[in-house]
Amino acid sequence: MPRALLTACALALAQAGFSPQAAAADVAHGKQIYETICGGCHTMDANRAGPAHRGVYGRKAGLAPGFNYSPALKNSGVVWNEQTLDRWLKDPEAFIPGQIMGISVENAKDRADVIEYLKEESPR
């Protein structure tokens, strides 16, 4: 296939929101990573040291009922989607300075899998 056609196809897929990581995301692995890395502070349904996560995908940051968020997160204006969750999980402080989460997920594949799991656990 000519290089120009490949480039055009890649651009069209990117504009349509296709992500190779998302396409290959593994929900079961995402749940395992979530439970291992996030589970010390978060659950799907109960606020603990961190807020409950069921329904986080598509929700505005800082709005989980009954959780006392940092002012930085409450005032961020962020809506959780694939891009914002990836930035958040990669480096929360770089994404929203002044927030208080001290954990990150360094591996891009692990982040994609966790995001896919969070999407599965959010009503559509």
C-alpha cells in the first residue's frame, strides 16, 4: 500500500477517535491492575481515601457524591474520558497541579486497560 494512502488512513482513524491502545485494551487485565494499584484507596461503589469510581467515565472531575475533593480537582473543569484519564493516570500532578493523589500508572498498556475497565463500569 502506498505510504500516502497509509498516512491518510491513519489520519482518518485518529480523527475518528480510534486508538490502537484502546482497540487492544483488555478489561480483565484492567480490573486486575485497578485492584492492585488503585484498590488501596478506591472501590467502584464506596468512597474511601479516594472517591468511588463507578460512573467515573464521562463524569466531570470532583463530582462523585459524598467525597471531599481537593480544590484543584473540584475546580479543574476536567471531564473524564480516554485522553483525560490517560493523562491523569500517567502523572496526576502534572495534569492537575495541587491535586492530592500520589499514585500513577507508568505503563501505557496498563493505563489503557484500566481506562477500558472504568468505561465498562460506567453507565452509558
